[in-house]
Amino acid sequence: MRKPASLIFAFMLGAGMVQAETIQLTLQEYPPYMGEKLPYQGLLTRVVVAAFAQQKIGVKLESVPNRRAIDGVRMGLYPGGFGWAKNPEREKDLLYTDPVLSLRMVFCQQKGREIAWKKLEDLAGYSIGITSGNFYSEEFDKLSKAGVLQIDTSNSDVSNFKKLHAGYIDLLPIDIEVGPYVLAKNLSVAERDKIFCQNQAYWTAPLHVVFSRKNPNSPRWVKSFNQGLRALNESGQLNSLIENTRREINQAN
């Protein structure tokens, strides 16, 4: 088994900035948002590091298996992590920052077979491909279990895109950043040209930095991060940072 890799970031947006302290955060694999081998270790990672840098705080990334990335923080084994949505069970153990970015779940389809919809119930009768282990929203799950939505399950997003290309499924729900990344990494140009992903989201899920309630520094870190993120946004740097990082990640495909 590959040993976790520790990565130190002293990424500062302003020249001459000096770290006052360093925080250890877990890093999981969820390209293009997070990933050890991605430029800047991912789109979300770069924003998180940059926001802390505004407060002269460095980030040490600990690359761990995805499940440990959240459970390790909940147990107090690591001070914090990022890329997590709120739920009541997690909030018992974690403090959350303001939202950093949001997952936007959209539907990918074959070109020429566009399916219009206003609510999920409108998609009854179509075959929808999902990936085992992924969560697609409480509403989607409820409608699937009730038999309103026709579900076809595969082991990976790549398999589902292959099915979509071949016409075995009609729709593929996936995050608006993840979909194009998976396509670019795993399908040929000819295959990609036959698929498009809508911009209309059926579900959004804000992603946060989280800190263990067991750590007495956590409330201060939440406050510092929120101030740093606000400074990035108000200065106009946040949008350009996201766009530049997205471009570099896509060019690395």
C-alpha cells in the first residue's frame, strides 16, 4: 500500500508574506477538485491554500485514503480537511468554515438526444446511469427507491460515460467540473464530441474546510480561513485564481 505523502505549501499571493504557522489538512482524491498528482493538488486545494495564505498561515497536506480524510479529522487524528458538505452527523465532531466552492450536479447526454426537464420527476422513463457508492442528493435517492427514476448502476464514472456514448443509458448525473475532467482523461476526442453536459444543475452542495472539535485551535482557524477567503473574493483574486487553475489542470490532461 502506498504510504501517505506529506506536501508542504507556502503558496503566498503577495510577495514577502511570511508564514505565522502551519496547519495540517488531509488531502483526498477527487479530481479535479483534489488530488496528489494534479497541478496545485487540485482546484479546491489551491483556493484553500490561497485563503489561508492571506492570513499568513501555511498548509501541510497529508495524502490519505478518501474515507480516512474525513474520519481521521472526526476522530481528532488530523486537525482538519476540506471538500466536505455539511450533515448533522458530521457536525457533532466538526467545525465548518464558510463554503469554498460548490458541487453542481448536472446531467450529461448524447448530442442530438437532448432531454429537457424542469424537475427530476420529468426524467421518469429515461435510463439514468449512476456510479456505485456515489451520492446524488436525497431527492434523487428517494425517487430512485420509489421507482420513479430508472437507474442503471456501474462501477465507475468512466464506465457510465462509455455507456452514454454507446446509447445504453440516456443520462449521466455528475458534477459540472468532474464530468469534463473524466471525459478528457478517459475518452477519445471523437467520443467526447458526441457527449455534452448541461449547465442546468439539479442539486448543489457547498464544500467546506472542516476542523476537529477536539482541537482548541479550531475556532480560530475557522475565523482565519473565512477572513482569508473573504479577502480573496473582495479583491477579485478568487475568480481569476479558479479560472487559471482550472486551465492548468485541463491542459495537464
